[in-house]
Amino acid sequence: MSDTVGPGDLVLCVNAAPNHVTGQPVPLVAGETYRVLDVMDFACPCGRSDALLDVGVDFAWCQTRFRLLPKPRSEPRTRKVSAPKEKERVR
């Protein structure tokens, strides 16, 4: 996933289990979206991922805690242009 996730992407937290190294509770909330600030190419101590994600909460988290959300598609919209009405002159 580290090759597809980049800074500015939105990710969904799917695993707010306690820290798998220390066992302490994590400040992440399952089901909440976070914006990725940085992707660090370090192997997680758990061995399940090849990168850590910095989402602005504490330091960095194993990327297996998150799922990448699709980028919103911009749809072209037709806009109505207002033009002044022309008046016919009568002499």
C-alpha cells in the first residue's frame, strides 16, 4: 500500500486496537478518516507492512491500520451564463 498512498491522501482507520508493540491504547478512532501527512518507508516492527503513515496523531502508525479512500471524482458541470437581454430599438 505504501506505493499507492501519498501525502494528502485520505485514509480510513479500520483498526484501533492497542499498540501491538507496547500494548497501550492508541488515540486513533476506528471508522474515522485521517489525512496522510507523510509516508515513511520503514518496516513496521509487526512485520505486516513496509511503511509507517504519519496522520498527525502521535508519531506514525502501521499502514495496516488504514485503508485508502478513493479520491473524489470531479464531474464537469454545465454552468448557466447570464447575459444581458438585448432590446430591439423602435424608431
